[in-house]
Amino acid sequence: MHPVGIRPEIAERVIKRRQRLHLFDELEARKSALVVIDMQGTFCEPGAPAEVPASRGICGNINRMAAAMRKAGGRVVWCTHANLNTNSGSDWKIFFDNIVAGDIRKETIKSLEASAPGQRIWHEMQVEPEDIQLFKNRYSALIPGSSQLERILRSLEIDTLLIAGTKTNVCCESTARDAMMLDFKCVMLSDCTASLSDEEHSSALENIIQQFGDVYTCEEAIARLVRA
């Protein structure tokens, strides 16, 4: 788990701008969903092609947050990444043809195929039958065409998202940014997210709290949940 959060000077800047640090004093559980991003073998398995070592340290907090969300009457959504790979190439060519190369490219493509072991939810995650599971094929789960997440959330009348998972500064931040753009209330969970370095993690949290939503620890979010 990353031992960093919002720097005091950033908190001071936020308070000066909006006269308070946190946006949401309460989180209405029946209108809220915990969205867990990419907690799967490709990112959690030691030695995996896109391993994020710190991801294994947030499993306990994510499970605790998920249990509290269910108990309060909210929803839990497990969103894992998968890409289609055919003879004509991948369904995300700009990424696989440019961002990764060589053996890493081959291993990443193999790991992110929908039926591959790397796509499976990490074994330390406590998934319940009532939870929602879905695929995304881009960093953000809410960009058009990436997944069914927005349609599912709208159908359940959910307006508040709590974001957990990995990487804080890539898929979690991308999803959080799009959530705010789509008029969802958005909270990034600082001790339920993980990146490749403390600096990247902290930078993403500071981006969110300044412009896109709120940042809480797991315990702070649980304390604000209002039961259905």
C-alpha cells in the first residue's frame, strides 16, 4: 500500500478554492457503486507482463470496502480488462502497436485475451454472487465503446462511484475523470488504489481532488455511507 496521500499544500489550495476539502459529507448507499478496476492476474500476479506489485497490498481494503457497500445497500462492480486478438490484429491497435513492443507486447496480448488466466479476477478478491462483473477494453471503463458500465449504472439509478483498483494514475484515474464528465459523483479511494510508484499514485489523487471529485480512505468512505 502506498504511504502517501494528498500533500498539505494541495489540500490548502483546494480549501482556498472551494472553502472545504471534501465535496461529499454523505454517500447514499443505494445510489452508490464501488467500481473495482483491473484487479486481475495481468496486473496482480508476480511476474505478470503488466505487474503492479502494490496492487497485492490493497486487497484487504478493497474487500472491506466491498463488504461495507453491500451491507449498506450499495452495489459492487468488478471491471476487468480484456482485448480481442485476431489474425487481423488487436481491437486496440494504437496501444498494442505502439505503447508496448517485443516480448512484452506478445505476453500482454496473450494475458489480456478474454479467456486467459491473466484476465481472471485476482484470487484474493472476495466476489459475491450479487456483484456485477464486466469487461472493458480501454483504460477508462466509461469512454464510449469500452464497456457496459455506464448503461448498467444508469439502469440502477446510481449517481456516485467509488473507484478502487489499479493503476491509480491510468485506468482508475481515466475512469474517474470520465465519471465526472458524465455527471457522476466520483470518489477515489486512496488506500484501495495502487500504482507503480508513490509519486504516480499521489499525483493521480491530487488531480482528482482538485478537479474531478473527492479522495477518501476506505475507512473515511465507510463512515460516510448512508444505509438504504
